[in-house]
Amino acid sequence: MTVRITGIEEVEMASEKESHILLIVDCDDQAIDFYMALNVGLEDLPITIEGED
């Protein structure tokens, strides 16, 4: 399953001292539904620079 990163933001949460990196992605609706069903949250995911630009 391919997800394209379209933006990166640094996010600060009031309840935490550390900031987090938010990846803004573009993918089809089925991919988003799949990730939401898996409850993907703060898991580590491998990121590669393979594929089409």
C-alpha cells in the first residue's frame, strides 16, 4: 500500500513536553479506512524514498 507524504508539521500538545512530527499524506480513501481500522497512531513506520515522484 502506497501513501505519499505531502507535508510535514511539528505539533506541540498541551499535555506533553515533547513535540511530535505530523506527516500529512495523500492516498486513496480505502487506504485511509484501512489505517483507521488498524488504529494506526503513534507507531513507528518505515519510510522510503522509492516510487514515482
